[in-house]
Amino acid sequence: MSAIDKITATIADEMVKFEPYFRKQLKSKVPLFGLITNYIIRRKGKQMRPAFVFLSAKLHGETNRSSHTAAAMIELLHTATLIHDDVVDEAYERRGFFSINALWKNKIAVLTGDFLLAKGLLLAVEEKEFDLLKIVSDSVQEMSEGELLQIEKSRKLNITEEVYFEIIRKKTATLISSCCGAGAKSAGADDKTVERMMLFGKYVGIAFQIKDDIFDYQSKNLIGKPTGNDIKEKKLTLPLIHVLNNVSSSDKKKYLRIINRHNNNSKKVKEVIDFVTKNGGIDYSHTKMIEYKQKALDILSEFPDSKAKQSLSELVEYTTERKI
């Protein structure tokens, strides 16, 4: 049993029932879509987002058909954005599997992402879940804005810490926020409670993304070496931003020049990684991650004790302690 399975044991039945429900939403009369969606299902990840939906629902009542609808809508959205991200980033691998664009090229990958987005919207309309549709649609808008903001700022290499947090709030945190808000809404929670759950999810999402950004400067791949992918893609994340803001102007210019001109040189990338580590970028980022984790746990403490609350607390801890 995986760490996630142990944490989410209290919603084991919901997770088992969710799989066929989600498969049903992927059906298409076009054989090619069937082939692609079967591939998507086979390479599915930890299912953390449906877990956040079901646990948030159980924290405030009981899971029901609306909870499954919310989980499916968000999983459809999430899968669509991953496919589109791989096209934008020209990435040909995800979690050790070939990406959709690697196997079927960009045009088909974009259309598949569009198909999944449409499926999510249609599911909400068919189930008359308009409150859930509002929550999820807001996430789509925010994620798109976050991606565009990151592209814009990466070109100029002028991302401040404030802009960084705005990017990850939009790109990553908004989706986990929508999981928690939609889950609570599906169980009949009032608007104030839904807002608190969305804020809880936002803090979890920010901590989650900082953890990912730290990974890029540490050993997280099979050969035990930092990947440096963010540097190669000219993405300025918190460890690097903090260091650049606290070193001499000459060092700042030097390392920005490396990122701008030598981002595909492995030795130069390693030089940047060593520079960031030596100057406290990892330690600072870890401290900020823990701050946001604690903000999330503080909100969770407002609600009555239950198995769902305990599982959510453990899931929050997992997001900051995971090894990959």
C-alpha cells in the first residue's frame, strides 16, 4: 500500500468508485480519442486531487454524487492542463511515460486537452452543478493567467518574490483550492466554509509547488542528481529568486547571464545549482514552505476533529515531506 493509500484509507470506497465514474466521462465515439484516453488512464498518478475533494466533502458531511462530479470535473481539467503544458513546454516525458504530444504530435495533444476541458464543462451542465462549474471555471482562468505571466516574466528574467507567489498561486494552488472548495460545496457547506476551504487549499498548493521547486535543486531523479530543468527552461523559482535578491549586483548579473545564454550547458547549470545551495536558497525556500503548510493546518484546526480531518492533515504533511 502506497503512502497516499494509507493516508486516504478513510475514503477508500470513494476512490474505488471514482475510477469507473471517471472512465465513463472519457468516452468518445472517435476511436482515436478512445486510444488516447486509455493511455491517459494507464499512466494516472497518485490521484491526490480527487482525494482532496472527497476528504473535504467528508470533513463537512457525506460524499455523494455531487462529490464524484466535482472530483471528475477537476481531474478532467487537471489532465487537460498537463497535456497543454507539455505542448507549451515541448516536453516529451511525464512521470516516466511519453507525453501525449510525444506519441501523437502537438495538434492531436491540443485537441485532446480541449476535448477533456469540454467534457468537464458538459458534465457540470448535465448534472446541473453550476456552483461547482463556477469554482472550476475560475481555476481554468487563473491557471491560464499564471502560465502566461510566467512566460512573460521568464523572457525578461525579472521575477520578484511577489510575482513568483502570484504565479504559483495561479498555476498550482488554484487547482488544489478548487478541490477543497468544490468538495466542501458538494457536501452542503455554506459559502463562508467553502471560502475557508479554498484558502486552505491555496496554502497547501503553494507549499506543494515550493517543494517541487526545491526538488529541482536536489537529487530527485533515478541517477541521484539535481535535474536543473527550471534553469534550463529559464524559470526563476524561489530558491534562485531569493539568492539573486541577496547577493552582489556583479554576482546577480553573472548568474542571470548564465541562465540566459548557457542554460543548456550542464556544467553551467550545475554552477547555478551550487551557487543557489551555497547561498541559502534551499534553506530559505524550505522555511517558506513550512510557513504555508502551517497556515493550511491552522485553518484545518478550525473544524471539528474527525477521520477526514486527520487524513487531510496527513495529506498536507505528505505534500511537504514527499521524496518525489
